[in-house]
Amino acid sequence: MNMPNIPQHIEAYLDKDLVCECGHTHRADIKRVIVSEGANKELPAVVRQLGGSNVVLVSDEITYKIAGENCANILKDAGLE
């Protein structure tokens, strides 16, 4: 897919090779993006939909305090560690 010149919905970029005018091909190996209030509650279902059973949660100290700890607890409570 050629890199669009106008803004597109985020899903237009996910998990696709994007040919850029810079001459390189870029790729976002991201399967799913959820932007909504309470999206963290959807984590267990998304992990399972993508075939996962183990999760690596990556954050810095600040992000962990803001959302990471809550996400870790949601995943743990769902049996995904």
C-alpha cells in the first residue's frame, strides 16, 4: 500500500507494508488499536483473540502508575500473566 497523503483512520496503517515517498517501506506490526474510555478492560479478550496466553507489559514508572498496574491486574485476574 502506498503511504496516503491525507490522514486515514488508524486501521489503514496497521499490520501493512507502507511504501513511503522517502523511498523506504515502513511497517507497523500492530494488530489492533482501541481508543476508548475503559479500553484496558478489553485487554483479556484482545489477547485471546490474537491467540495469546502470556503477556509482556512494557511501561516506564510513570506510565505504570497511570495505567500499567491496572492493566497488569486486569490481565492477572483473567488468568493471563
